[in-house]
Amino acid sequence: MDVVLECRNLWKIYGKVVALRDVSLEIRKGDIKLVFGPSGSGKSTLARCLGMLTTPTKGDVFLTGERLTAEGVDLNKARARMGFVFQHIWLFHHLTAVGNVELALRHVLRMPETDARTKALEALREVKMDEWADHYPAQLSGGQQQRVGIARALARDPEIIILDEPTSALDPELTGEVIDSLRDLAALGTTMLVISHEMTFAREVATEMVFIDEGMIMERGHPEHFFTEPSNDRTRRFMARLIKRTTRE
Amino acid sequence: MEPFDELVFVLGGLPATLAISVLSFLLGFIIGVPLAFIRTYATRPFQVIVDGYEKVLRGIPEIVIMLFLYFGVGGLPAVGQVFNDPFFSATFALGLRSGANQSQVFRGAIRAIGEEQMLSARSIGLTQIQAIRYVIVPQTLIVAAPGLGSEYALLVKDSAYAFILGVVEMMRRADTLRKITYDMVYPYAIAAFLYILITFPLATYLDTWGSRKKKELGL
């Protein structure tokens, strides 16, 4: 019931490299799925396939039951119902913060100009960036830019937000403000798939953690399971490394 | 003739020079922008066609294109009537090559903006055409501005070839002045001065504006 986004037996192959092998995952309404794993494990590819920004080689993606991998599906419409936040942020350089947020409201949802502006400012307020609405991305810090990125994904009231390592390109002192914004979203019951290695955040808000390595789901379960008794050897080693790093910081 | 009157006489060719330069620039823009996007985003066969267009037009001396259009195409029935006009042929010839040049300028700019902006635009639900219109083009124009300034300067200078077809522009006026006064230096010096005057400020402005904007926006 209430499955928002789902993939079944997903494969993605780039030339000879198998980025995803037979991945199945479902995200229900209100879920916060935290996906983690070593670099090159296929996390980003999974996020992009789920967001239909990359076409999977094999397998299916469903958005509220609609098969997005079917012929002739309007993917623009499907993407408009999902929010995507990128690791390297990628705001539109030529638009102000509010311009970035309202672009989709104006041209995808076709809202009238004043409504779009109001809605965009609302989204910026949610990430505490409304005071910076008229600033260009280049005038903002990395953390502020990423919060605008979150507002941009949020403004359309998407059914799910997919965040691909939203803090890993930021300086350590800037990750806090972005994580705070994500905590606020979690508190509001936003459905999210977050790729992240922020273990404190994961333990606090994730409804399920998914460990991916070599393009496969190695282990999944409640955060407590991962922090106390991961069953897989590789998971245990990776968790140990992550926790060591977190305490050092 | 007083030196001032001579200056005024050459200035009489300014409207034609500016008209040829500006109109051919616009034609080049109208051709060049779509070509750049086709070259970047369309499938292979279309890319090859655009590539061929660019190579051919950039490989032929401007004067050859002009004479070919005026005498060659101008000699054909029906379409010939249009190309029989020296002003039209000269402007069209410059515009065709400018299209090839501007396509390269814009392609470089699109590449500089990068695939990320496109992906980012698609992620919020924009179609490819919308993404090009609202995200890629505005940034492309800024990045391309310095290159467009040089292209404009090139067109102003090459508009002087139109004098061979008989268009009464600045070069023609200078040459006529030379014939009247038997002065071999002053008329061309006036022309040279005026050409610099109408190319340099705009080209420099576009260059500094583009570079400043690029820096400001972090493009």
C-alpha cells in the first residue's frame, strides 16, 4: 500500500561496467530511505534511474503504480512529480535564488507569475533562505546554494524527493545547515530517498537504511540494526570506517 | 573639397555599411544558434550536416561566396531576381558565413556551460526545448558575448567587399573620393578611422560585459 516510488530488477550497464545489478526497492509514503555505500557502488546511478534522469538498461521503475519504463510515457510529467537534489548542486547560474525555485512553477506547473513567486518564497522560507531570495548562486555559500537546491526540488510539492549526496561536496562546517533543513523536511513527513554518509542523521530520521556495494543491495534494515549488528561482513567493515570518521570529526 | 566635407562624403556610406553588418549579423545569429544546438543535441546525421555547412562556408573566401551569390545564383530564373540586388547578395553572403562562425561560437559556449545544467533543468520537469530556452540559451548568450563581439567586428570589416558588387557603402565612397581628389592617402585614412570607430567600441563592450557577467555569475 501507498508505494510512491519503486524499482524492480533494475540493471544499468555502461559498456562493460555493470553499475546496477538486479536492484529492487520500494519507497512508501512518509518513508525516509537512506542509501549508502562506497564510492562507485552504484548509488548515484540508482538515484538517477529512480528519477528517470538515466534510462535503466533492464528492469522497471514505477511512480505511484505507473510504469515509467513503459514505451511512450511522458517522462517530463513524471519528473515534475519528483524532486531531485544533486551532489554538486547545479543551480541555474543566471537566475536568483527565487528565480531558480520558481522556474518549474512557471513553466512546468504553469502557475501565474504572482502565485509562482509566493510559492517559491514559501519554499525558500522552509529552508530558511527567503532572505536571500534575490541573490545569485555565485553570491551564496555552498551550504546556502544547496538549501536553495532543496527548495527548488520542494516547491512543486513533489511526491518524493531524491537527494544524491547533498552534503558531500560541501565543506564540513557547511553540512550542518543542510542537514538541519533535511531534518525539518523529515519532521514534516516528506517522503525521501537520501544518499548520504551522515550517520548521525541516518540514525535519527531514517526509516530504513540500504547498503549498496558493487551495484547490489548487500543489506537493508532499520538503522539500529546497522549500528548494532550488521550481518554482512562488508557492511560491518564499512560501518566501522564511517563511524570512526564521524567520531573523529 | 575641405577635409571636413571629405569626411562627410565618406560618412555618406555609413548607413549602408551598418545595414550590411547588422543585418548579416542577425542572419548569422538566426542560422548559428539553431545550428549550434543541432550540433550539440541532435542525432549523428544532423550533426554531420551542420559540420559540413560550417566547414564549407568557413573554407571559402568571403568574396567568392559574394560573387557566387550575385552572379551565379543571381543568374538563375525566379530566385535570381532577389540575388541580382548587390546589397541583398552581399548581406546574404556575409550572413551565411557568419552563421557558420556563430554556430561555432555558440557551440563552444554550450559546451562551457556543461551537461550539468541540462540535467538539472530536466530534473525539475522541463522538456528539452524548455531547458534550452530558459536555462541553456540565457547562459550561452553571456558566455558567447565576447565571441559575438569579434564576429560583429569581422562583419563590419568584410562588409567592405560589398563595394566590389557596387554597393555604395563607406569603402565605395572612399574610393570615389580618391578618384575625384587624386589624393591616395586621406580618403582611405578616413575610411580606416571610421571602420575602427564603429567596430571597436561595441566589440570591446561585449567583451568586457561578457567577461564581467561570466565572473559575477560564476559561469
